Amino acid sequence: MERILVIAFSVLFGLGFFVWFSQAINRPPLQNFVHRHLWLLHPNAVCCWRAAMAVAALFLYFFAGFENIAIPLFTFAAMLDGIDGTIARNCELGSKLGEWLDPLCDKLTYLPPLIFFAYAGIISITEIWILVGIELFGQFFARRVLNLMKISGAANNFGKIKAIICFGLVIFCALLDEIHDIPKLYNFGDEVVAACIILASASIIFKFIPNWLYADILSTLNFCCGIISLVLAYNYFFAWAICVIIVGQLLDLFDGRMADKHGGTRYGPLMDDVADFVSFGMAPAYMVFLSGGDYAWLFALIYLGTVGFRLIRFVLVDKKRTDLPAGVFNGLPSPAGAMVVLGGTLVAEPPLLWVIAMVSAGLMASHLRFAHFGRLIIKRIPRPIFFVMCSIQVIVLAFVFKTQNVRLFGIIILVSMLLYMVIGRRMAVDQRP
């Protein structure tokens, strides 16, 4: 119990400090203070401070036996990972050295304790060394090649999400290290490490891809997720199929942001629509069909037709409307509609599932307005908080893989979609053309 309280206090204190600093740095007094004390608060100096704090925490935890001092120290060091970037952006102190130093300090912060926890038997030794190898390859070889190619080696979204998950994993391991009687079922650290390996690999690969291809590649990967989910559903692995579609949703969320930021090819919008139809139309409809019942085929067909109608209306009508505010959907967006149906397949049997499918279809075909999650809602969320949200989603997937509690998974999905619909409706109503 003591360890839980220490962790809770450390996390709440760190988050409180980060929220305060993120708001205060937008004002001239703190910006001026930073410029007067660059030896202490320059982003590169903050990187070094947090790496030093992490080393001190490592010694205190594993060698000196002061675990309850080490945990707050490490947690604060992890929070400083968001502080240095905030300072760099708001005080215009970014540099090439910072692009190299920031990820290096990240690795020096979370990799050593993860290695120690692996040899303590809490997480997989093999997986940790694979992660270490990928991280070192990215830091010392891939970045050198990128420098020769005159390509920025700054951290991308995959790398930032991976770093947040790794920081959280260290805290989770500290909890498991104390609570030995926790059910083994809930020790899903290995699944989280596997997710970090995937994200670390994606972070390196995407650094070598031209920016203008990002959106198309992400749409293609979303399409692949839809195909994989159909295969999994055919074999009645519904929870796995839904996890793959959630990955497709993350990709779909980022492809629009990448298209806005870097552009894309002329086939990008078409590929995006095809991917959405497969991942958010065909896959959920097929699961409704497989759920059984004499009329399952009819409700699956109605849902699929509604998704097609929704996408066509968006392309041919909604995009050309001048009375529709930017970032507002006419009707529930198909990714959200898909998640409503998919959550229903895990918690409801026919005919209740059919009712859920019809409610989702009705909302998609309606003229009720919902805010775009990526273009409106996320923009009001601080970037670090957004990355934390993405990290939580990855961790939830890892938890589902470990526990295989599909009903709980379905409830989480439905509650999340209800929360989105309430917030999305509220924000859409507040928008003006």
C-alpha cells in the first residue's frame, strides 16, 4: 500500500507541475526568467538534468534501498521530458544538438531501470535487449545516416508515444516489484515492451520516408488493418480483430494530420476513403453478420450501406458546404460509428446487437453535427497530454491481450464512444461557419 501511495503522489505532483509550467511558459515573465537562467533552464540543460536525476534514482532504488525516494525522483525526471520541449517551442530555443540530445536522454532515463527490472524477473530479458538494440541503432547509426542525408532526426509521434510508455512501464515495474502477490494475469509488462519495440522500429523507419508520403503510407496501413481484421473475424477472434481496427483508427487519425502538414499524392484521399470503408465498414459489418441470427445479414448490410453513404456524402456534399464549420462532421464519423458496433459485438447478443448497429447507422446518416477528433478536439489538448492519451490506448490494448477479458474491453470501447459523442456534440454546437 505504501508503494502505491508513493507512486500516486509522485505522478500527481509531476502532472501538476507540468500543467502549471505548460501554462506559465506562455507568459513573458517565465519566458524572461528562462532566458536569464539558460545554464539551468535551456532545453539541452534540462535534458542533462533529467538524465542525471534518472541515474541518481537508479542508484537509490537498486543499490541504496531508498525506493520511496527514487520513485518520485524518477517520476519528476520523466515529467521533465515534456518540459524541455515546451521550453524549446515557447522560448524559441530549439537546436540541432537538442534534436540529438533529447532522445538520448530519454533512453538514458528509462532503459537502465528497465534492464534492471528485467534481470529481477519482472519483464522479459530478451525483449528488453531487443528494445535496447533498436534504440541504440536509432540513436547512433540511423541518426548519423540521416545527418549525412540532411534529413531531420527529430523525434516523431511514434518515438514520443514510445518514450511515454517506457516511462510508465518503469513505474509499473516498481509497483510489481513491491506487490508480489498481484495476480500474474495482470502483469502485462511483456506485452507493453513488445508494443514499444514496434513503436521504436516505426519511429526509425518513418524518419527515412519523405514527409509527403506519410499520409498515403498511413492510409495504406489502415487498409491493411481492415483486411487483417476481416481474416481474424473469420476465425472468430473478435477481440483481436477489434484491436487491429483500433490500430487502424490511430493510423487514420495521424494520416489526416500528416496530409495537412506535409501534403500527399493525388491518390491519397481515394486511398483514405477505401481504407475507411474496409476498416470501419466491412470489418464491423462482417462481425455483426458472424454474430448470428436469422436477420444478421440484413442488419450487417444496412450498416455497411450506411458507411458507404456516409463516405460518399462527405466527399461529394459535405466537403463543398460553406455552412458547415471547419472541423465539424455532418453525422457521426464512420470510425466512431464502427467502434460503437464493435463494442456492441463484445457485450451484446442479437437482437440487442442489431439495435446497436442500427443506432450507429442512424447517427452516421443523420445531420447531427460532431466535432472532428483530430482537427478540433485534439487541438484543444496540449501535445504532451495527447501523446499520453495515445500511450494509454496502447497500454489498454496490451492489457486486453494479457487478460483476454473481452467483455471489459467492449465496455471500455462503448464508454469511450459515449464520451466522444457528448464532447463532440458540445464542441460542434459551439462552432460557427
